[in-house]
Amino acid sequence: MSLSRSIVEAVVEDVAFGGNGVARHEGKAVFIPFSIDGERVSARIVKEKKKFAEAALEKVIEPSPHRVEAPCRYFQRCGGCSYQHIDYGHQLEIKSRQVEQTLRRVGRLEKVPMQAIIPSPENYGYRNRIRMHIDNGVVGFYARDGHELIEIESCTIASSEVNEGLQRLRSRPVYDGDYTISENTAGKFFEQTNYAVGEEMLALVGRLVKQGQSLLVDAYCGSGFFAKHLADQFEKVVGIEENEHAVDYARRTAAPNEQYIAGDVEYHLPDVLAAAEQGMTTLILDPPAIGITPRVSDLILASMPGELVYVSCNPATLARDLVHFCRSYELLSVTPLDMFPQTAEIEVVAHLRKISR
């Protein structure tokens, strides 16, 4: 029986990575945005597939005790936030659970050494930059579904300085296109968007790295976010990054034991690891959301650095890559960090150590 465009009533069992509640109806999973685990809701089916359906929330019949009023007037229309209807403590529980479930399901890990999620000190007003789009005089973010541009006067998760910049952008005629509004406009490269959680991440990685290692290799190093913080713990630090602006900045502020290479990690990693002392190297991986390539994975397993610290913004690609590493490395800890409160995004730090044969 087709569910298309029908109204169904169901209990939400979980919240999936990406932010949609998961219910079941007639044996089929139904994904319902803006719903919370434990709620009884009615929803209108908008798309049906063979094994699941997508729905729009019609009514919350029995609300969760974790449901709150969203402070943003654009919420549910703007595509940025997914969790403003959920109290912050429960957001953290959901995200931590999603990480563990993903590593078990995708990574086929029987045991996941989960650590407590690190929260953001501020769950609103924390973003130090936003990317705005302008089309025919409309300044805003794209809608949750589709390419409609929602005009935005202020963003509740952006800092006051960024919102002041948004007001300046809105006050003058500008060409159509994309504009980044940042507290720090000097950099043309990636930096952590939540300063406070970025500091927590630095402290975490600093605690994880083994003392007494001779070489730190920071792959996808950006402007040296980890490398510079950890440089005094190693005899030598080598960063690899394809963004030449970031590498130029890293070089200009480098200590004598720091070296930064501009280029592809796949190309430069073999030479860097070949010169490393066996077992005395720590490798930090901080790739984009797509994770590392099979080639990079093979290079790592061929050289076997003593320790791996994998920083991921996508639990699914982290899980995929851990499938390969956990044959030769012990997974010591998995720590989620809430870099982006109110959104479905999750940051994760996984720590692995080479298994002694």
C-alpha cells in the first residue's frame, strides 16, 4: 500500500544523523524533521521510497519534555539549524548517540570507547563567521528544501560582531554573489568557526598525543591549527595543506622545528612518513567531510606511524576509514565535540595507537 501524500500517526523512536526524527509505519521507516525521540506526531508523507519515506511534520500530539520554543523566527524555513526546538542537554545526548550508532553500523565496531561529548560554552551567538548569499537585493540563507533565498536580518547562532557585519552588508548596494562575514577577515583559509570549542579541541588533542614522540605530521593542517599548538612537544613538526594562503601564513609564523608543505596529502605524505623514525611518529588527520582517500589510507598502513588522531566532521566517513585502521590500530577513544549547537553537525576526535605484534 502506497503512503504517498497520506497523513500517518506514529511515535518517533530516534533522531538520525542529519536531524530528522525516525518513526515506523507499516514496517517502513519514516523520516520526520523537527520531531524528537519519544514524541507521538502526525506527519504528511511527501516522498516514498522502497524502504523508507520522508514526511513533513503536521502536528505534535504528545510532545517531548525536551521540546522548547525556538528563538529564531527563521527556524524551519532557513536551512541552517535543525535542533532549535530541542533543549541543549538533549541535543548533546542525541549527537553522542548518533556518533556511537554510526561507528557501530558503518564501521562495524563491536566496542566503541565513547567519551563524554564536549559541549559549547555558548549554544547561541557562537559563530565567528557566516556565509551570506545575495540575489536581486535579497541577503540571506538558502531555504531548508530547495534554492529559495530566505532574507535574514540577523542570525541567532552568529556572534554580535558578525551580525553587525551583516547589518553593514544589508545597508549598502552590493553585487549578487556569496559573501563571508567574519570576526577576523584577514585569513583566506579555514579556521574553527566556534572559538571556544576550538580551544577545547586543542586541549583534547594535546592530552591525547603520546609524550616522547619525535615527529608530528599534521595532514590537512590548514594554517597550522594543531601543529603550532603541539610543536613544543615534538622534535619536528610537518604540516601538509593544499591551500597556499594557509601554508603561507603557517610559514610566516613558524618556529624553527616547524615545516609546512603546500600540496596534496596523497603526494607528499609518502616522503614525509618514509623519513620518520618507526613507531615514533604521531599523525593527525583533519580531512574535509569526504574523509581520506583509499590511497591515503594505504599509505598510512604501509608506514604505520605510532599514533593516529583523526579529527572528523562526518561520523559516517570516519566510520568508513576506521574499518581499515582498526585492523592494525587499537581505537582508544572517541570524543564528540559540539562545534555547531542547534545544527545537525558533529565534530569527532578519534585516538588510535598501533598494536604491538
